[in-house]
Amino acid sequence: MRNRETAEAVCRIASDFYGLRNRSILDLLKSSGYVHDYDAITEQQLQIVFEANPELIRPWVILSEDQRTKYGYYLLPPGVSPNNGADWVVGYYPGGQEEHFPDAASACARFVKFESENLRYMIQGGPPIRTSGSDRSRQH
């Protein structure tokens, strides 16, 4: 039960960030419970939440578009340049591998898990994660 509530809170972070406008992404991640239970929150749990609540996906796309960093993960819906294809794409800039997904929920779950881990490292200290080939590859 607690993992489901944490997964739901994590999936709402981007929506809450834009809706509340008075809390940071880091603060929202801390209050979600993710930092303490990160190993228990899987991409599959996040995907289930996004499938049940597709309105939570668009704020993550906007958050990805709004990022202005030298490096980091991104989420692209189908048809968005440079992704002119029919798939959703999660990638790492600069020079990281792109992963293609047939649906929004699975792509957003991957992006949110990666983003949550990077933010957790910012909170707890340690290196950010980065995909490096087949160890995290999931081509569709």
C-alpha cells in the first residue's frame, strides 16, 4: 500500500510543481517518500500510475522541455523534433543512448525513474546515474 502511495506521489511531482508553484522539485521528491523507499519504487509501478492517470504525463513532458542543463535526461513525445518518429523517446544529453517506447506511460515511467534517481543523488550525495549501453537498454 505504501509503495503505491509513494509511486503516485512521485508521478504527481511535475504536476504539483507547476500547479503549486511554491515548492521545488527536490522538496516534492523528498515529501513523496521516494528518497527513503527508492529501491521499492519500480518503473512498472510508475507505469501503472501513468496508465491510470494519463493527465500526469504532459507535465513531465513540459518539465523535460523546460530543463536548461549541460547534461540530463529528456522525454520526447512522438513527432517532436529531433524525434520525428512514431515512438516516445527517453534519452540522455549529450551523447547518451536513446530508448524508444511505443506508449507514453512506459516512456514517462522510465524518464521519471531516471530523473528521480538523479535528484535523489543530489539530495543524498553521490554520482548521478547515466545509461551506458545495454545494461539499461530497452529498445522497442
